[in-house]
Amino acid sequence: MDSIITQGVAIPRLGFGTFRMPGVDAQPAVESAITLGYRHIDTAAMYENEAAVGGAIAASGIERSEFFVTTKVWHDQLGPDALHRAFDASLRKLRLDHVDLYMIHWPSRDMDMAATLEALVALEERGLTRAIGVCNFNLPMIRRAVEEIGAPIASVQLEYHPFLSQAPMLAYLRGKGIPLTAYAPLAQGRAANDTVLAELGRKHGASAAQMAIAWLLDQAGVIVIPKAARPESQKANLDALAIHLGDDDRAAVAALPKDQRYVRPPFAPDWDATAA
């Protein structure tokens, strides 16, 4: 498995997402993923499955150092004290002595960004997380975090799939050496039913969903964290690592609509904002 080195940590380029796998039901799915070879596991306090993820890691018998574990703080706990309490709760549920990446899950309109990022850095300095990152920041927010505040952002996690362009964000992040982690890489299941991706898949002996993952992995500086509950889907996502796209494939995906954003909670930032 290829990894991307960022802020001194190596993040496997294909991870295992656990969104919408709440409670103990998540543990068998995570155990299956680990058995198949996944070592990058992505969870969050809001997913309500950190205990299941921790249980699966413990049950695997695999050395902790083999795993890259990401978790996240929810947007109503971004004050420094609340953030530290949230982190402690996550760590207890995960049954770990540290995480590899701790992220702001969503920005809050009233957060003190500098204070929140300083609280994340404090966790890193104490060895409780190896790296810090942010999710769902728009471009002006990222610029402020990186250029004004100077936060050592190891990754930015965003919705990214064949139907949504992240070109301006990718250009900026590549210029700063920061990888983009693509969540909802299958467009919440829509990629699996896309006729263009299906046609490309027939050429490669692959499914439409596998082509969506391969398209993301084909791009420099992109990490992908698809969710899959069934072992056969987990394996299919891993098998996408072996697909190599040609220029015709890239052109076909480039021609798909690129304005389809499916994750739009009421607290999301202004995605169209371009200037600080």
C-alpha cells in the first residue's frame, strides 16, 4: 500500500471509512477490513463507533504501530477545554494511548480558529496525536489556518468524487504539500450506477465503483477512504489499487458533471468562497 508522507507521518493512500456504521455493529465490519489488509481506519466521535473501532484493533492482535487511526471532534466542541475533553473521551473509547491524526470534523461559524488549532497542536506536542488536520474547511479557511495561524495541517478531508471538482483546493494543497483525503468517494453510492464509469470498468474488468476509487488514486496527493460494510465490497475497494488509468479514461471522467455536492448540512461553510 502506497503512503503519503505529511508532517512527518505516513498515511496509507487507501483507508477504511466508518461513517454510518454506528454502535457495536461496526466492529465485525472493521475486523473484516483489517483481516483483508486495511491499516488506515477513519472514525469520528459523531459516528458513535469509536469503541467498536478500538475493539476491532484490539481483537486483531496486530501491533498498534501498524495502524493509522484518525478520529475527529464535532463542531460543537471546538473551544479548547471542550476539545480536550472530547479528545480524552475518544481516546478512552478507542482504547489507545494516542491517535495518528486528530481532526476538526466541521468548522463552526463562531469558533476561534486560532485557539482551536492551538488546542490541537497542544495534543500533538503531548504525543497524544501524531498529527492534526481539518475537515470541511473552505479555501479561505484553509489559507488562514496554514498561512496566518501557521498550523501544521497534515491533511484536509473533503467530499471528493468524480462528480465534484476540488480543483482550486487541490492546487492550493499541492502547493503546500498537504494531501487531500477524499470522503464520500463513491458519491454516496451514485458512482456505482454511473453509466460512464461502468463502461470504463468493462474495459478494465472492474466495476463502476472501482473506477471511481481508481480515478481518485490516480491523482497526486489524494487519499481515499471509502466505506464498505460487506467483506466483498471491502475487497473490491482494495482491488481498485491495481487499476491503472489511461488518458482516455481520465478524459471520460473529466467530462462528467463536476458540480454535484451531496453533503450539505445546514452548518456547512460557504463552499463558493474563494477569498479570505
